Amino acid sequence: MKLTELAIKNKVTTYFLIVILLIGGYLSYDKSEKAQDPGFTIKVALITTNWPGATAKQMADLVSKRIADQVQNMDSLWYVNSTNTDGQSNVYVNIKAEYKDIQPVWTELRNRINTFVVPNLPQGVQAPQINTFYGDIYGTLLAIGGEGYTYEELYETAYQLKEVLLFNVPQIGSIDISGIQNETVYIDIDNKLLSQTGLTLENIINTLNSSNVIIKGGNIVIDQNRLKVTPSGNFKNIEDIKDTIITSPNGDSSIYLSEVANIYKSYQDPSTYSIDFNGNKSLVLGISLGSGEDVLLMGKGIQETLKTYRNSLPIGLEIGEIYYLPDLVQTNVTAFIVNLFQAVTTIVLVMLVFLGLRSGLIVAALTPTSIAFTLIGLFWFNYGINQITLAGLIIALGMLVDNAVVMSENITVLLEEGKPRMQACLESSRTLAIPLFVSSLTTIMAFSPIILNKENMGEYVGPLTIVVMLALMSSWLINQTFIPLLCYDFIKLKPGEKQNLNSKPYVLYREILIKVLKNKKITIILTAISFVFGIWLLGLAPANFMPGSTDPVMSTYITLPKGTDVNQTRAVVEDLNKFIEKNYSTGPQEPLPPGLWDYLTTGGTTKTYDKAGVLSWGSFIGGGAPRFSTGYSPQTQLPEYAYIMYNLTDYRLIPKLSQEINEYLLNKYPDIDVVSKGLGSGVSLAKDLGYVFASRDITLLKKVAEEVKTKLTSLDGTYAVSDDWGIEVPKIFIEVDTEKAQMAGFTNDTIGTYLEYVLQGYNASVYRNFDAPPQSTIIPIVLRGTDQYKNDLNSIQSIEVVNSKGQAVPLKQIAKISLEYYDSLVSTRNMAYSIEIDAAIKDSTTPLEVNKKFMPWLNEKLKEWGPDVKYYSSGIMQTSDENQQALFAQVPIAILGMFFLVVAQFNSMRKGLTIMLVIPLSILGVAIGLLLTNTDLGFMAMIGIIALAGVVLNHAIILVDKMTIEKDDLGRSDQDAVVFGCQSRLRPIFLTVATTLVGLLPLYFFGGPLFQPVAVVLIFGLVTDTFLALGVIPVIYALFYKIDFANYAYDESRLIENKPTENTENKDIQS
């Protein structure tokens, strides 16, 4: 081949280019973006609309459905769902995964909402807030808190730290402060004093609004200068509010507002959302990574800044880490780099043991050069360094040396036959160029369904295909240039040295091979039985979409009954904080120095501590945490909800702590819904099993939900079964008698305003302080009555409302008061009502296993419920179904592509079928491996099975290619071509399998639960396939070409003499 000849004749240039390649690989690694996982866009927008006073159902019917009606016209829409609570609608617009350029989609969404929805919303509905940044990731959560500090002091520190970090760390994209408490000016009015003065609530409201204004005063021109005239009127301080003069309706009397009210500035009570850190109130800085930036560099910059900044903090104020992605990335990347070196080292050792020093080093030289080429490609295509790309490198390592082993073996054989060194190198590269290129392409084609998967997991795992493609293509290129050069320069043969085909391994293999060839039908039957048995065993393997993560991070999800006051939720969390502090908190401590074994196995990333337990924890009351990973979806604000995140000393503590925390809360609060668990790989949900049912009939929908919850509760392995609507909650309904109210001087609006004033507080105006921090520039002025009313009907009935004339009228005289029950949360999907039923799964089983038991019952029930009920999978099942269907939808294309390549290589359908039939042979080994190692058959195992197909095809291609050469080029008989071809490829196949297996061992032992299934599938599948393929492929080949081995006897002299036997009745007919 000209490329090979060019490399050998210009060896100095070739060696120089290899050195440049290695340096380029190192520089590419150093400059590549480091991350835990490949980034992918969360294609969800959140539209929030407020309508004070509306019920959850009114929000669903009059707001969410109107938004959904317009959104459904978008071609890019996957589905739209909403969660509606009293006064608020949250609509989630989910975009199809195949839409990569998302900005035009968001532009269309905004245009549709503003053009078609906003003008048609009911009066009183506030403008929808369209949040297309809902999917932004804040991978670093820093908490600022301390006992005894006010929120004002915390915010001042947080805002200052935000400015310092943005100035010092250029890799930061944005910083968001969470947990900020809304300041409020409260005017607590003494109702008795107010009634004595003859003033009314209406007087106070009107006076505040007319006195607290910012108006344009016009302008004048003096000496050719235009001067702006600005009249006063805006409250400058609290004293201005206190000194506001209120005049009675008839103008007879006036007083200062402070004479009948206590006026002060405080925080909103109750707080709808707050955060604790280690049990103390705090604020959280959510830090996102800038586009294309390195998270490790960002983490280094943050730590350097914090080290300096902490020295200036007052005593008792601390900055802690709730979630710190840079540390997790550093741990994962370092561990995988160590695994990569382990794999390279073991592969080199295998080469040295079986090939000797010179040949072993020649073959091993392919590994670092191909890795360097791959790293340059990853940097060039902006894929970065993460656990997916590094795992792809480890998987590809064994396949890389495949080409080099075959090339060096072939050159050695030709040299043994006495051919000149240059001729041996050129002839080997010429004869092997196409077969090795096609075998590389078939392997890449086998991996193609991974990246062609149009769902999010395709974007997540897709870089693995890119790595394999770069590695194999670089391997082929280097194998055609650098490896022949090394063979030309360094292979040494002793005079008369030849491969010993009479050694025990060859003799044993030859005897078995001839025996199966003489009993082809029995061999095929036994192979078919093994395939069927493997399929049956595969059904026994535990099923789970994605395994749990080994990150030492745990979460507790708390949901109290609907209608629970947020202060009660806070009380539960404070109780849990004390429980954690007493039983598990370790306090600040540094990890112990790693040992030698830890350095060898994980690069020193395993952290051990003197005291095991919880290092720190953050509590989010009234809502979820900021989105800290792609797999976490934060809960919008709900008063009954809380989320707690813990940093542990060891992830293996998660099962114990989860069980004990759940038991403690359930024993103390029987009505609580609580789930504690570790983070998931890819997706982190409170409850992994979920089902969504939709209908236009609410009564039918609730009946369905109850039946489903009852069934799920009865299944082994489930707990904390619930639905998102929850129980109906009581409300006090006041039906105003319009005629009586008008006669008494009231309207429905004035009655509502007065009730809000006496029971909760009425937003009368705003206080503007333009010198205050941003969150306190404009704060509400709230009027509240000082009379306390108990939360029962009798106390409500005793309320006296005051009309514009100052006359007090008992509420019960103008209205009928009753207690009713209603849904405080209503959800929708597309244009129908929907209820989601979720269930947590015990550690003893998996969501897929429970779903397998549940679905037969559900399918029968769906027939019973009829077409008025629609079912959608949710949770892990939704992710599993969508991604596995999308993955397997691409498999036929990959198989067809592989079949075309092998048929095109040999120009033979029969040889193509012979090669393709090797794929099912590995199923038995895969099943045995999964069962023996108790590994789940999930998405990553499926990827391993698909990848395995490409790996095993290489063996078949090599065997069929050699059998073809033996017959067509060397003129051997059909029988000798099969036997001689197979035995000549025994050592190359054995070496490639051995290197692949040892290369995968670090991934199995140290790669964590995410990649262990891939390693198990490849290891056990390769072992089984190799033993079966070396015997079954020749049998299939012989059957297709009707080669008879009944009277065949092996004679080595025919191999040495290179002469065909007299039996030439079987011809190789191309078809």
C-alpha cells in the first residue's frame, strides 16, 4: 500500500509525526472541557401565571388550558402539562428531543403566548411569566448561614460574594441567589381605635395610594436649558408612612396613621420558601458553568476565592457546600483516568507475555498513539472529557490492538516464509487494509444506534460512539503506517524460526474443529439450543433502567397532606434537622490521606473520614432546590413540600440512613409522605415508578386514581404510593347576599378586601427605597387587623365588616357561611385533566420488575375504563420506554449497514450471512454474566449488547477472510482452506479477546454501577462468542458451501508444501 511505503521510506518524518501526535493528545486532554456527564439541553419551558383569588380548578380551566390550546399548535411540541394551585398556574412546555436548536422554538412560544393567549385571559389575571431558562443547571450550591444572623445580613454577604466570584472566576456563567426573604411593611391596625375615630379601611387605602406616588411634574425652559420638574410624593422612609394623615369620610377629623396602627418593616409572614443549612437559616448561591468552560478550572477558582473571602467573614457566619459538582467531576475523571491507565498497562502486559518483548511493544505502541488521536478528535469536535467519553476509550482499548495484532502476526508469518522485510510489510498492509477497514466500520456501525437515538439518552451516551469511531479509525490509520514501520525496524527472527502449529493449544483446537465440522448438524442444533437457552436466561436477569449513583449525596423528599400550612412544614423540617444533628452530623472534618491501594485503584479519590455520617445538609422548605443536575427537576413552590440534600462521608451509608430517617418521620408524623434515597445515574426522582391518567371527566379520573393506588399498594416492593392531587381540603365559602350587602353599603369587592385585611393582610401600596439592595427596592405595604380570629366557622361569622360610612355590620347578616371541600391542586395534560400516581420502590426490587407485575392488571383496566381515560407512563418508566424504543428503532438500520459492509467486502451473500450469524452466539454468555454478577439488564446493558455485536463481527470477518485467502490465493481445497484458515487465526483472535477482556476488567471492578453492566456484557459475551465462533462459523461456512468433511484428515505437509489436496470436488462459488 502506498501509505505504508511512504511511512517506511520516510521513517524520520513518520516518527516525528508520532511524537507530535502524542504531544497533541496531551495538550488536547489538558484543554478539553472536564465534566461529570456530557451536557445536553433540557428542552422544557415553564410558564407561570398568577390570578389572586382563583381556585386551582379555575386556574386549570381558564388559564392553563388556554395556554395549552395555543402551545399544541407548535410542531416542536412533545406534550404540555400543568400544575395548578390556588391563584397560580405552572405550565410545562416539553419539546421533542430531536429539536437541537431550541432558541427558535422559544421565540415561537413567546410569540404565541403574547399574541394569542394574553389578550384573551380573564380580567384580573396577571401577565404570564415565560421562563425558557428553566433547564439551566447550577452545579455548585453554596450556602451562607449562621446562627443569630438576619436575612438582611445574609443577603448582604451573599450579594457581595456573588460579585467577588463573578469578578475572580471567569469560568462562571451566572450566579442566582435562592432563599431570599421578601421584606414587607406591615401596618397592624387596631380595629377598636379605628372605629372610635370614624375612619374606615377604605380611607386608609385611598390615602396611602394617593400619597405614595411617583408622577411626572413636567419641565420648564430657563436660559435655553430644559429643566425637569419632579414633585415629591413617594414615601422615603417608614416615618413618612407613620406620619401619613388620614381624614374621615365626612372630613370632620384627621389623625396620623401611627395613632391607630403599629407600622414596621419585617419579612413576609409566613415565608413561602426558605432554606436551612446545617439547621440554620441561610441563603444559597447557585453557580452555573459558562458555555464551553472547564468545571475543574471553575472549581479551582471558586476554592481560591473562598479561601480568601472566608477570612473576612464575621464569627459564626459560614459558607458551606450543599452540592459541589467540581469535586464530583474531579473524583470521576481522576478515577476513570486511572482505570484507563490500568487498562493500558494490563493490555501491554498481555502483549508482552504472549508475543514477547519486541512484538509485544510493537503492538502495544498502537494504544497510546490511538488514544492521543482520539483525544485530539474529542477536543476538536468539542465533546470534552467526562465519564462517558473515558468509558468509551476503555471499551475501545481492546479493539484497538486487534488491528495491530493481525498486522504484526501477518508480517511475522511472511518473514518466516523468507520474504524480504519491505515486501512482507507492504504485502501485509495491502491484503489487510480492506478487511481491517471493513471490520472497523462494522464495529462503528454496531455502535451507531447509541448516537442515532433521538431521545435525551442518545445525547447523553452518544459521545461513546464518537470515541469508538475516532479510536478505530485512528487505529486503522496507524496500523497502516506506524505499525509496519515498527515491524520493519524491530522485528527479529531467528534463522528457521516458525510458528509451531503442533503445540497443545493448536492441536486441541484442531481436533475440536475437525470434530464439529464432521458433525455439522449436531453442532448447529446445539448452537440453536444454546441461543434459546440464553434468551430464556436473559428473561431471568433483574431489570432496571439505570443504576444508582456512587456519589456520596442523599436526598429526602417530604410531602405533607394537601392544605398543610407552610409553618407546619417548617416545623417538621426543623425537627428533622435536630434529628440529623443529634444522630448523624459529624461536624467539619477533612478526609484522611489515601492509601497506596487507593492510589493504584482510584487515583486517591476515595475519601475516608474518622467519623462516618453527614458532613453537611441543606433543607429547602416550600419547594425544591435549584436544578443542580440534568437529572433533577425542582418542585415548584408548594407549602406542604420540603427537600433535604445531605453530603455523606460514604455513599454506602445511604441505605441505612434512608431507612432510619424514613422510620423516624413516619413514626412521628403518620400522615407524611417521605422518601429518602441516593441520587440516580442520569435521572433522580423522588419516586421511580409513575403513571399518568388523563380524562375530561374528573369524577372518572379520581375513581381511576383510587383503583390504581390500591393496586400499587398491594404489590410487593412499593411504598409511599400517592397521587399529585392529594386529598380534598376544606375551605370556608362565603356566599354574599347581594341585595342585603348593597343595602348595607357593601359590594362583593369591598367585602373581599375587608376579609383579606382582617384574616391575612391586604396589599394596599408599595414602599420604594431606591438605595436598598435589589430585592428590597420595592416592597409591599400590607394592612392587617389586630383582632385574632380562630380558624373555625363561629369566629368567621363574628367578623364585623365596616362600610364606607364607618358602620360595622356582622358578616353573617349579609352572607351565608359554609364549609366545603375542594381540590387545592389540579393538574392537566394537553387539554384534559390528569392525575399522576407515583410509588417509591424498595431496595429489594426495581421499578421495571414492579411494572412487569402491574401492567397486565392495568391493560385489563384500561379496557374497562374505556376511551375516556388515557394512560401515559411517567418517572423511570417513561424514560425507559422512550429511550429503549428509540435505541432499538435504530438497530435494524445498524444491522443492515453491517450486513451490507460484509457482503460488499466479499461480494458474497453466503459469506455475509456466515459472518452475521455470529451475533446471536453471545447471548448465552451475556445472560450467564448478568445472572452470576447480579447485574441489572438495563439501558447500559442494552448498549453493551449492541456494542458486542460489532466486536464479535471482527472475529467472523477475520476467519472468513482468511478462509477465502487460503482457497482463492493459495489454491487450497475447500476443506484445507477452512481448517488452515481457522488455525492460522487462532492466536490473533485469542490475543484480541484477551486484551479486550483485561482492558475491561478495570471498568468492571472500579467503573461504578453505571458502567459495570457494559463491562459484564462485553466480558461474558466475548468469552462465550469466542469459543462458539471458532467452531460454529466454520460449520456455517461449510454448510453454506456444502463442504464435506466426512473423510477429511489433517496433513501438515499440505500446509508446508502449499499444495492443494486431490479432493477438489467442492468449489467456492460466489453468490
